[in-house]
Amino acid sequence: MSRLVLSAILLLGLVGLAQAEPMTTESLESNRQNCVAACTQKADADRCAAYCECGVKGMASDLTEEEYQAGLIAMRAKQQPVQSTVAKLVAIKDRCLPELE
């Protein structure tokens, strides 16, 4: 394989890594605050805190900042986020629901 081809493959790999940044502390904290505010309108504050903490941990491990921001943009435009992001969020919700029981 030529050096040019190897360089191109390496560059594409690095671009992919650069786009896969974990969610920022600011995004996670904003999500936690929004979650607690919405949840406590319908459920006990302690359970909501546990549910939202579970959700934030799930988002931190399962979503990238790019996926999160793209989802926010889609929702603000009253559109559904891409299906892969929705699937991840549903899985996180399902893992965390026992915290509300």
C-alpha cells in the first residue's frame, strides 16, 4: 500500500476520533437540571434526582457531544433526532426507569 493511501486512511481515522468527543460537563449539567425540573413536576424529588443522575451517567457513556447537540438542534426545529440517537436515549431511559419506582 502506498504511503499516500496509508496517510489518507490515518487521516480519516483521526477525523472520526475528533468527532467522537464525549459530552461536555456543561451539557451534562444542563441536562441534569432540565431533567430534575421536569421530573419533579410529577414525581418525588429524591427519586427524580436518582433517575436524572442515572440518565446523565448513561448519556456520558453512550452519547457524544456531537450526537447530543444534533439532537437538541433537531428538537428545537420540532424534528426528531436521528434514529440512532433516539435508540440510545430510549435505552438509557429504560435502564433508569427503575429509579422512579
